[in-house]
Amino acid sequence: MISPLFCRLRKYERGSAPVRLFLLVVIILALAFGIINGGWILNGYITLNGAVREGVQIAASSEESSEVAGEIREVVRDHAAHFRIADEDIEVYFASDIGALNEVIATGELELLISFSPLPDSVTLTASSTMRQ
């Protein structure tokens, strides 16, 4: 009784090769796009950390003022050029005395290289760095 059922199902396997190929290609493309976007996000995180590090070096080597804070914000935005960063997304904390810590925190939005409709088009990354006065 089971044997004729399998024989009948076996006759209908002619179109299964294109379906298997399609599924395999979809899975491989999804993995490739995920690897590409993951690398882009990692590159963005490293870039944002470098930009914040540049800003905190300026903060550690100068006195607290609004002009220096503006210069730090400009340096961070210039180094992280492919991020969308507003002035209020860059926080600068100056040390109150020698031996205290200066800190710069930046939050930026990074557009993904490859996006699909159900997935987000961008990610928000935050980086911070501290340095002694």
C-alpha cells in the first residue's frame, strides 16, 4: 500500500531541480548580503571610534570652552563622514582638574549598503572615548 504511493510521488520530481536551485541561490544571496552589511557596520563602528578618539585628544590638550567643543564636534563629524551626526548627538565632557577624565560620546546613524523592505535601512551606533587631562 505504501509502495504505490511513493512510486506515484516519484513521477512528479521533474520540476524539483529548479526549485532547489532557487532556494539555494536565495540562501546564498542572503548570507552574502548579511556578510557585506556586517562588514560595513563593523567598518562604521571602527570609524566612529576613531573619530571620537580624535575628539577626545583635542579635549585633553586644550582648556574648556565652547569654541573647543565646537571644534571637537566638527572633527568628529569630519572623521565620520558617512554617518549622519547632528551637533546634539556629540557630547563633550571636559575634565574639571588635572588627572580627571575628558570624555567624548557620539551617536550616529549609518546607512546600510544593502537593505530589504522588512529590514531597517540604517543602524544607530554609539562610541565613546575617555582620556586623562
